[in-house]
Amino acid sequence: MNTADKLLYLLIQADGWVSGELIAQSLGMTRTSIWKSVQKLEAQGHTIESVRGQGYRYVEGAKISVAGIEKHLKQHVNLEVFDTIDSTNIYAKEKLGSREINETTVLVAEQQTGGVGRLGRQFFSPKDTGLYVTFALPLDSHSAVNPGRLTTSTAVATAKMVKELFNIGLEFKWVNDLIYHNRKVGGILTEGTIDIESQQFSSLAVGVGMNLAVPATGFPETISQKAGALVDKLTVSRNQVVATLINYFFDMYADYQDGRYIDQYRQRVVGIGQQVEVQRGQTHINGVIKEIDEDGRLVVDTETGLAYINSGEITKLMLPNNGYKG
């Protein structure tokens, strides 16, 4: 850890004014090196106030850092934070596959240049206003995995974070869209790696992407009619947002297998009783949504009977208020 990073940890953990004298004593720094380190941190996007007679104070804002996230965590987790990355999910799968990530790790990005959603679609991931997190989860050979329950339970964990920090109630469009005011504000992408010999899951990458605030330049024209954000302007620290999501995710992950979060998912899912079209591979299934079953599957009443769908995408959904259609 370099000198500037040590100073950042000290200021963030202090949660208030820290005198130059205390910094010098704690870190063995001269007043000149403190000043240079503050300049370096400010150039990285951190906000640090300085007042003669009081010292220095870190001001939380849009900038994400390991130290800033750790301040709000309930338990220790391995963290990697990137200023820019193509995709946290792609990185997670590569490093899990090569076993360079061999213990549970949370990957966080300031922005993504190639963020991905379902079916390989690009996920718009600008700087300062979004949440881009992937939970990289190595599994042992005896681990049971229920992808449907994991994705739906992750949606519930995300909704709990949003309710706590923004006082907003999210809705879900099966299986992974996060909806607010009839617009998509985020999504969840759960991907697994299969061990060839055992034909068991060897690792999982669970990605959560969300538009916390409206980007300064707005949304691209291609998604402007469907995309939305939680707020117009972000007033909550993104470090706190990331940490609170991590806290809720691992609370959930310990017990999601028993299906305890399915009812909470059902309470927020849109489209029950409505006509729907689902694409699964090259097949299109049409019918009426009956329910979400205990494994997170979409149950559709079709002309030939009930279809239990564990993967796919809702491509057409007409809601009573003519709202979000997907």
C-alpha cells in the first residue's frame, strides 16, 4: 500500500477532521508528503477538505474505493475495485476459470466499457452514477446450486438495499430485470462454470448492475425509452451503496437454497395473470403467467398446458396500466 492509500484509509476510518500532526505521527509523513498525497487522491477523484487549525477531512461522494466500502461492511470480504474494466462478470469468469480467484471475492467497477446483460446484450455502465458489482463465488465439489433461487434471491437482496438507502420499492420482471416507475433501472446476471469431469458447477459469477442516478449525458437513444434510474441526482455515497448490497447479499447467500426468499420475490414481481411471450433459445412460448414456483421458475399457462420455464427472457409483456412491457 502506497503512502496516499495509507492516508486515504486513515481519513476514511476517522470519519471527521484529522490534524496534520496526528497524520504525521501515525503514518510517519512530513507535512509536504501529506500535501502531495492529498493532491494525488484528489486527482483520482476523492474529495478531501483541509482547514487550517482543523486538518483534513474525507468527504464521501461518487468515488469508489476499497477503504470506503470497508467502512460500511458488517464482515470482511475480499474486494477488488477497478477504475475501468470491460465487464466485472467477464473478469470474474476468467479468473475463476483459471483459479486466480480461489476464494469468494467481490469485484466492483467505477465504470464498465463492455458491461453485459442477458443474451450478451451490452449494459450501459457510465462513470459516477451506476452500481457495477460481481460476486465471484468458487464452489467445492459438494456444493448444491439452484440458479433460479439464487437469481431471484439476489433480486430481493438488492431491493432491500434500495429500500434502506433510497426508500424506494423496486419491482421485478422475471427473472432478472429491476423495475422502478415502469422503467428498467438494473439487472442481475448469474453465470456458472461447469467442471467437465464432474458435470457440477465449479464456480458462479453473480453480477448486479444498476442505474443509481441519471447520467450527466442522459441515456443512449437506443435505450432511452426503457431505461431509468433511482434518482435524478445521487446524494448517497456509492461506497455505502456497494457495501450495503454486499451485506444483504451474503446474509441471503447463506440460506437462499431453502427458498425462503421466493415469497418476497413473488410480492414484487410484475405480470402475474398477464399475457406474455417468453424466448427460450430459438423457441417462443406464449401464454398467461400463472406464478413463480418454489425454484424461481416462471409458470406459464399455454394452449398445451402449463410450461415451467427455468431460463429464458420475457420479450413481450403487456401490463394493465400499459406500463413496462419488457
